[in-house]
Amino acid sequence: MTASSPWLPDELWSGAFFDGQWQAASQRQPVIEPATGQTLGEVGLADAAQVATSAVAAAQAQQAWAAAPYEQRAQVLRQAARLAEDNIDTLVDWLVRESGSTRLKAGFEAKVTIKALHEAAALPSRSTGEILPSEPGRLNLARRRPLGVVGVISPFNFPLYLAMRAVAPAIALGNAVVLKPDPRTAVCGGAVIARLFEQAGLPAGVLHMLPGDGAAGAALTSDPHVAMIQFTGSTAAGRKVGEAAGKHLKKVSLELGGKNSLIILDDADLDLAVANTAWGVYLHQGQICMATGRVLVHRKIHAAFLEKLVAKAKSLKVGDPAREDVAIGPLINATQRDHAARVVADAVKAGATLEAGGTHQDLFFAPTVLGNVAADNPAFHEEIFAPVAVVVPFDDDDQAVQLANDSEYGLSMAIVSSNVGRALKLGERLRTGLLHINDQTVNDEVINPFGGVGASGNGTSIGGPANWEEFTQWQWLTVKGEAPAYPI
């Protein structure tokens, strides 16, 4: 049994990749449903040679695509959005079964993906530059031009959206794209996207979808026909991608990990604070770069907060999201489960109190609460990527800032307080790319620039107005009526 549909039939994508048409692959990998271990099909794996072939074809196709009328490019994006809307149930089903998403999370991801397509459709008709002052008789222009071929390496956790947020604007602005989705989620993060653009009328060769392993990714970062790499994933992998791409003078956008702090001040409404914490910690089993990795709670309310959070964690239903209504689904694989179990065990050995959870069955990890975590505890620093709340008490605003900034990461932070002025003042001192007052750490509205600092990224942003900067480059153009007679 698979999640097949007439719009995305198994025989189309199974054992294949996409390079303008569906091509049978010599290497294949099973598509596994993490909740059951069931095989949903096979996905074709591309090797380094196929990456090179696709990069050449993409570079050739990109020239005509960049020269296409802006309305033609916009129409392809609009049609892809309509197709996604018409087939949203298929998108959701694949996200649930292949990535282990709950239906709540999968529905949210599908909707923001559609929004990303609509936003990208507006890019081709926007101003491409500006007229600069110059000497009389010379027209002086600065304009944005496509980069050429953009390589997109996307992760497993929000596989559809985190691929589309790069693919859609890159294509809209006249680039070709070689997409390498995580092979663990190559259908919902790759095949779906290829199918959308195929049916939307994107010219052959402008988009290539090549699931593959690290060797395929390395080939993409070194290929001379690829002008830019947009990578979303772990900091460890991102360092390697950045080093390899930088060596070849490619533009690089790195969206990496996080150990994000949610600060609960002593004037916060406890019920709202717990609700925000549960969403930030437990959504998609904590497998989100923006997940609330630390819950910093003022000591005055620490005990009461901890009691309410433990009750919330114990109330969350765990199970197979494809077959029942649950709040917590499976982790992506055994490696991730074992990592989480190790961090929890090490945290308890180092003095944290296990208030709830800490157990697992197969890939289902129970919603966990670690209390009284100190700054020297492993759980304070390590990104866990699992449904584990790390609760840290603090005594005053200065200590909250110190604890929140005590990290190599700097992606997302949030503050809950009844005093917005106090929260804003505190927030000005936090080293983070995203900051939310009276909200939790997991937020993305598509129209916003999204990016982290430190080990969370290389200072770039993707999304909203940042897409123009990311997926184009400036060209200076001057025009004179006739060439001047220079004196030399």
C-alpha cells in the first residue's frame, strides 16, 4: 500500500529522477514510512555523473528561460500554485507518510508552500533595478540579473516547503535549478515539486530533481556550471558545503541548526506560556531548526510552570499520524531516536530532573520534559531534534540574556511577557536572526527574510524581500549615444 494518487502515480516517480522528464535510475533506494517501517516505493538516486549532466543541461536551458517574457515566468508559478491547491490532499498524505508529519503540521506545510509559489509568481513583474545619477549624456543603470544555475540541497524535516522556498523564487527570477532533496523524503520534498512544475509548463531542463547521497551533494557544490548553493540542514553538514562551495567561488546560502531560547518572564500568563512552549518544543516531534531548544523560565514561576508543562506533555497523544489523530508522530529514523535518548540520559546524569517522558517505542519518542537544567548540562548546548523540553531557571533579565546568548547558534528566540516594553528591551540584547515577542520560536510567514547568525547560518536570508538579493546579482550598465574620444 502506498500514498499513490492519479496526479502522482507510483509508476511515474518510483525508481526515477527528473531532469525535464522522468528518467529511470540505475541506483534506487526504498521509500520508508517511519511510523510503520513499511516500504512505500523506491526513489531513483543520482550519482555525481548525473549531477554533472544535469548541471550542463540546466545551464543551457537557463538562458532561454531568463530571456522569456516576465509574464510567461509568472504564469508558470501561478499554475504550479493552482496545481498544488488542487492536489493538496496528495501533498499532505505524502508529508504524513514519508516524513512522519502529523496532519496538523503537514497541512500547515502544504499551505505555506502554496503561499511561497504565489509570492514567487509576483517576482518577475517587479522592478529589476534603478537608475543612478551620472554625467550628462550617459544613462547609468544598476539592474538585477539571474545567477544562472542554482543548486538547492534540502532537508527531511519540512521537506516540501524548505525546498520550494528556494526553488520557486530562483526559477521565478530566471535561474535554472538542480534540486537535491534528502533521499529520506525524496517524494514529498522532490518528486512532488518536479510534478508541479512539469504540469505547470516549465520548459524542460530548467528544473532537475536528483535525490542522492553526500557524493551527489559534493558534485553539486563543485560543478562549474552551478553558480550558487542554497543549503538547509545541519550545521556540521553546512560547514562542509560552505567550505566546498566557497573553494569554487560560488555564492552560498546556509540555513543551519539552532538551539533556540524561549524566555518566560515572571509576569507572563502561565497558561499562555505553556501553550507557546508546547508548540515550540513538540511540533513535528521537535525536528525543526527553529524548535524551542531551551525554555528559560524566571525562578519565581519555575515550579508552577514546570508542573503545567509536565501535565501538557503527558496529555499529548503519540502514534501513527496516517492512521489516527495524534499530536506526536515518529522521529525520522533510529539514528535520530538514539541521539535523543543519549542526550536525555546524559542530561539526567549531569543533574537534570526527568519530569516526563524519556522513553521511546520504535521511532516514537515520548514527549519529554527535563527540569532544572544548568548551563553546563549537555542538554543545554546540544541540538536534540526530538520532542524534549529543556527547562532552565533564571533569576533576572540579565541572566536570561546571558543564558540565551550562551550558544554558538543564533537562529530564533522568543520572549513571553505581559510587559511588551520590557520584552523589547531585553530582546535588543539577544544575538539572533529571528526574534518574536509574545510568541514562540517556530515562525515563518514566507514574506519575511529568514536567516540566522553564528552557527545557524552565514548571515544570509531567504524569503520575502531577501529573495531578490539571494537569487540574483547586480550588474552595472551604462549607455552613451556614442563612444567618447579618450585622450590616450
